[in-house]
Amino acid sequence: MVTWLNLFRKFLPARFAGRRFILGDYHFDLTSFEGDVADWLNKFPISAANVEIYLALAELFRRRGEFDKAVSVHEAIAEAEIAGHSSAELSLEIAQDYYAAGVLGHAEEVLRRALVDADEDHSRQAFRLWLAILESEQDWHRAVELVEQYGLPGSGGVRLVNLYCEYVLQVQTTLAPALVQKVLKKARKLAVGARVDLLGAQIATEEQRFTAAIRSYKRLLRNDPRRVHLALSPLLALVQREGQQASLLTFLQRLYPDHPSVRILEAIVELHQSSGTALTPKWQKQLELQVMSGDSYPLTLYWLNQQQTLSASVMAVLSPALQRQSLAESDVHQCTECGFQSEPMRWQCPQCESWETLCSRYESKIVQEQKKVG
């Protein structure tokens, strides 16, 4: 007999249905399991007919933080040798149980075996999980070794560059300068990302290799102008020290049309001021356009000081209000992958764990606008 209740159950969307499975003569609700795992395994031995139930049960245990039970179920499934459920697949599940429990040593041991013995797909998964473990432990040296030894296509690139950079930062004070440069050279050869140029410039500055530092900062600005807020201030300090202001002014004037950032124009104005030269009509026009955007307190203040009709008392009132509206107060770093936002710069997104995806929201917007124009 067809009842309205049967029809309701038949057409109920799957996402609204409870996760109940038939287990022998019982109905088993996975959301409220409270029994002893060993008893259930003895009472209902794992078979092809119920293996999916046990896999779901192990997932439930992992989510509830009952990691020992999750491991027990996954190990029992592996011992049952059910067709369609390889030992490599179950080893990965056991490794994830240990990883979720924070027992990283056990997880690594399982993954080491899976990485060598499993097929390509499961080896790839084992590689990614093992690398995540090493990153969480901040064991950068072993992470680099793992990628260099087992890295699959797509697993290197920006991620490997940042592993090299993290390793350099970790051992910089104990490693000989020549070895530090050797690691940085490996990172540069990958020719991706911005961090290696920034780190290389910072280390070169510490070692008083100022020309090399200036070269690295300029390369960074050419390759990834979204990092202008990280590179310009130290670059300005270096060129002033080395007396290379004119060279930097030419460089920035060539960079600006491709990336018309208010920060670059601030540096151009600063270089004109330090040399005692006035802006040409072309750059005066750019100054006015940027003042109209309201993004730069220094540029607005510079332009206001050019206006002879404003008294000191008017400037005293305007200045604090303008400063609160400037880019320095409003810009944040935003992940291009997941949208996570952070005030301080982070090289790895804490939300999606991608490397070098947190960029200045303002500078990223300029890049997108330039692409539309181009």
C-alpha cells in the first residue's frame, strides 16, 4: 500500500535523509553510535555488503575525535581484504586518522610506505598529506627533501620556493652564507613567486651587498608589482644610501604606466623632493588624479601644500581627517584563492593553506583594472 509517508520518503532529497544503514537485522544510525567497536566487528564481520557502512562509521569517529576507534575500523577493513578497497587507500585513511589525532610520527610512517608501494593516484595523495604534516611541524628541511625526491608535476613551483625560503629563515643564523645563497639559487631557478627576491634582497642588505639588494628589489617590482608595498620603502632607503636616486626615478617612471599605484607615485614625488626638482606637467596631472582618488595622504598633503590659498589653520583641520582616509589605513591583504583577509602580510594563507596568494587588495585591484584596459 502506497502511503503519503512512503511517497515523502521516496522523493525526499538525499541531503535531508538521515544516514541510516541496514546492518543485519538492525537499523544502525551513524549519527548516534555509542557501542564498542570490537563487539560490533565480532557481531557483524566486515564484508562487501557492509564495508561502506564501516567506512562511514570510521569517518564519524574521526569527526567526533574518537581517533582510536577510527583506526581500529580502518585496520579491520584492511585485514578483511574487500575487493575494491586497496591497502593503499586504507593506509591513507589510517594516516589521516593519526594526522587528525596529532600523532604525526605514526602518520608519517604509514605515508612513507604508501608513497613507495601505492599506485600513482594514492602516492600523490600520500605525498600531499605528508607534506602538509611537515609544514604543520615547520620541518622545512625535510619538506624540501620530500618535494625534491618525490615531487610530482604541479607539486613544486611556488610551494617549493616558499619551502626553500622558510628553510633559509630557519637556519640562516647557523648556516654558512655560501650555503644560504646556494639554497636561494635553487629557489630562483624555479622562476616563480615573489618571496625569493624579497628574501634575497633582505639578506643581501644584512650582508651589506647593497647593489645586489637593489637589483633583487627591482626584479621583484618588475615581476610582481602587487608586492610594491613590501619592496618600495627598503628600496628607497638603499638608493639614497648608494646615491642612485636618479636611476630609481627613471625605473619607477617606466613602471608606473603598467602599474599606476599610488605608492609608486608617492616614491616618484619623494625622489623629486629629495633632488629639489619640480614635477613635470605630466606627473603633476598624475598627482592630481591620485589626489582625487583619496588613497594617499602623503600625495594629498603634498598637493595641498602647493595651494597658496590654504591657511595653516585650515591645513591643521584637514590633515587628521585625510590621514584616516588614506590607503595606509584601509588596505588589507586578501587571498586570491579563498578570499581570506589579513592585516599583516602572510606568505601562506591560514585558511586554504596556499602559498603567496595573500596580496594587497589595492595593488591586486590595479592589476585587474590594467588587464581590462589591456
